[in-house]
Amino acid sequence: MQYLVSGRDQSGYVSLSRDTTSAALKKARELLQEGYLDVRICTPQGRLLLSDEFDGFET
């Protein structure tokens, strides 16, 4: 089961897979710190999490 972390910057979109919830959250937060916009996590169950939902997501 994979988590898909995605976001966009001036160059375009990036999509990265991570195996665990904590790894997905870590990468998503890194992308935000690097200035990416529209950072999202898609869970293995298909739930889409926006950046304002990251803090409430279980690790």
C-alpha cells in the first residue's frame, strides 16, 4: 500500500510515493517548506488530504 504525495512549483508538478503515513507526512511538509503549492497526500484508501489536514492525520 502506497501513499502518494504531490505538489506543484514553478517547474510543474511532482508526485512521490511513500510506504508509511509518517514518511508521507514528512515529505509533504518538506515540500511545503520548499515552497510547493497544492501539496496533497492520497492515502491507500483513496482519501485526499490537503495541507491544512496534515496535523490531524494519524501517524
